[in-house]
Amino acid sequence: MSTEELVELSTNSPDAVLACILDMGELLLTNGGEVFRVEDTLHRLCAAYGFQKINVFSITSSIVLTVECPNGKILTQTRRIVTRGTNLQCVAQVNALSRKLCASPVPVADFQKQLEDIRKEKTYSKPVMAMAYALISCVFAVFFGGSWLDGLAAAISGLVVFFTQQMIGRLHMNNLLENLLVSAFTALAVVLLVRLGIGHSPAKITIGNIMLLIPGIAFTTSLRDMINGDTISGLIGISEAVIKAIAIAIGFALVLVQMGGAL
């Protein structure tokens, strides 16, 4: 694409181009990308599409993008980020698309289509995810000193974690309350399994389950944001991770203590 065509693209539909670029930033941020990665990606894309005086500001819950068009017009668009998760495959695909577009920008329609293809990319099926939950719980329970029977109990209660998350997630409730309820139901499952003779150590079984819930990736990403100089985003992310961890601990503790299965 020539410079004239690039400028023409930005001049004819700058709002649409900017919206697509923000869509890419949203995909990164909602799937576990660091704030530095989001800002750098949007800045490079804006430059590739002919925008000037590019200013990008992002935190974990918002993106603000201000640019100057080739004709001197100033544009600003914002994007509120409501939900966040972890899908590193999506992050990798967005990175690859970003490099491709920076090297050879495409019209808005093609840009939107490629973004939609990434959104529609299939993730692991629910049965595979459920088995992964069970396996992770089992392995960690045994790794931290539990017996193989404790590992079996951890696998079963890991399935409880998965299906409880699926059911509670449909209610779209507060994330902290969701973590607390999932923890409480899981702790209840742990106590009942031990009383049925499947497993002996509630502590070891619970450790295996907690590994599924602790926001380790979010905490690490926040630390990276702080190291990269994005102090506000890092502090927000660390605060959220710590509060989630406290909610998880409260959920387990309430049930275990009340039912005599205290750690």
C-alpha cells in the first residue's frame, strides 16, 4: 500500500479505523495482555494507518486513544473494559495480526473480518476443560504431600470448581462474590468427600483446588506493568488479585471451620 493510499484510508474513514484499532486493544486487554503491550500495539497500528500525534492511555479497565488525522482533525475514542480473563492463544493471534497489519495495512472491512475470525476462534471444549481442572487439582494435591486418595478427592472437587464456575457465571454477579461462592461450594465438597472416606487430608485437597482459583497470572501481569512503568495499572491489578485471593480464602475458611474440617 502506497503512502497516498494509506493517507486516503485514514482520511476517508478515520473513525472506523480507530474503532478497529481499539477493538484490537480490547481483545488484548480482556484476554490477559499487559498494559504496555496494549499501548505499544495501538501506537504502532495508528502510525501504520497514517495517524499522527498518537496518544494512548490504558489501565486494566479502560483504553483512551487520541490521534491527529492527516487533515489535522483530532479524534478521541475510549473503550470501557468490563470483563477480563486469560486466553494467551488469543493474545498471540492478536500480536501476529498486529505485526501483519503494521507491515501491510488493509482496508477497514478486512481489518474487521480478521478481528472477528480471532473472536470466533474455538477454545478448548468444556469436557476438556473439566478434565484439566480435575488433573491440575489432583497433581497439586499429591505434589504438596497428599496421598493418591487425596489426589482423587482433589480431582472430584476440581470438577466441582469447574461446574460451579459455569453455573454461577451465568448469573453475572460480582466477581468477588463469585469467587467466594465457588470457594465455599468447593470446600463443602472437600469436607463431604473426606467424610465419605475419599481422601484423608482436607488441607492437601484444598491446596489442589486453590491452585485453580488463585489469580496468579493477573498478579504476575500487574507486576510486569509496574516494572514497565505503568504504576497505576500495576497497583490496580495487584489490588484486585489480593482482594480475590482474600475472597477465596474466606469462602474456604467459612465452610471448613463451620463443618469441622478446618485446616
